[in-house]
Amino acid sequence: ANLEMANRPWLARVALQVIHVHCRPLQTCMLLVGTETNEMIFSGDLDSRCPITSTRHAIRDLNLSVTEPWRPWTVSHEVGGYVQQYKGGFAFATVRGAGHTIPTFQPERALILLQSFLKGILPPYEKAK
């Protein structure tokens, strides 16, 4: 499975959607970590189907080193959620004010998160003016 992911980077993006829909981040992340692809798991902070706490516990069980600690990310000078980066390009992000279907609840924040992921960067942080 890792070789297939490495040869087809778009599969990582598909796998990320599967993680979000089926709430199985630990199993899927174990396949993705070490494939030299950027991975991001994201959760809405109001998601009762896949709560943030469960996702954070699952990620903790991977024993990955943190390269950028938990920090806010912003949209229009407002906190859009929080993000943490791990060794190997893996990241976990939350979206403030979103339930299970993030684009339905917070379309602008979902777009910023997706654009950042596709650029291979963490979502931005701008201090309030």
C-alpha cells in the first residue's frame, strides 16, 4: 500500500477524505506516514461523529515527533481553527465552528485549509490588528 501511495500522490488526498468520512485516522495514517507525501487530518470542532479528542488520541498513538506545536490559524484576522505539524509532513487541523461536513458549516475556512494543503504549507496565522 505504501508503494502505491508513493507512486500516486493523489491517492493521499483521496485517503484523507476517507479518513474524515469513516473516522479511522490511526489505521490510514499508519499507511501514509513515511510515504513522503503531505498528509492532513482535519476535524470540525463541533463534529459529534468524529470528535477532535478521539482524533488527537489516535494521532498521539502514532508517536510522531511534533515539528510545529499546536497553534491557531486565521481567516480574515479571525481564528479559523488550530493546527499542529508532525515530522514527515503530517498535520492535524481543526476548523472552528464546523461540524462533520466542514464545507457546509464553514466554506471559507474549508477553502483556506484546502488551499494551504495543496500548496504544502500550514494554514496561515495573522495577528489581529
